Amino acid sequence: MAYDDDTAIVLWPEYFDSGLTRAQGRRLPTALCVRQPSLDMIAKGAILLDLEYRVIEDKSYPSDWPSKRGCVRVEKGKMKKSEILPKIGEILVKNQK
């Protein structure tokens, strides 16, 4: 399935930030998170999972609207969001070391 902006899955850096709590937006266990993940790191994870993506740099996570950390939108269809998040988390942890 090709990338479609209307149905794309949004991946916020806050999902993968080990410095945040679950209430602040972290979606994974801290073992699958890194400190201050960049959009490039998340996009690299999408590439390794063979997903089409688009980086949007001027967006804000809804519960932290003052900081504009951006987001990565990936194609929907190959995998569910609940499958994509831990796989990208694993890639981020491997690339951090």
C-alpha cells in the first residue's frame, strides 16, 4: 500500500522518549526508548521496516503544544500502529549504542 496522507499513522518522538512518563506521552517501556529521539532516527526506523514515510518538522504533540518537535507519518496498511511502535523502538535502541 502506498503512502496516503489522509490515512497515514503519526509517530511522535514523545512515544519513544525515555525521559517522559506514560502520562506525558511515552507509549513503550523504557527498555525500548531512547533519550530525546530525533525525527531522523524515527525515519530511519521506518526505512528499515520498509515503510513509506514523511517527516513533518513544525508540528507539536497535542499535550505538549509549546514544543514543536515534529512528527513522522508512515503508511498505513502493512502493519498496525501497535506493531510498528515496538519495532521502531528496538531499532532506536540498537542504533543508540
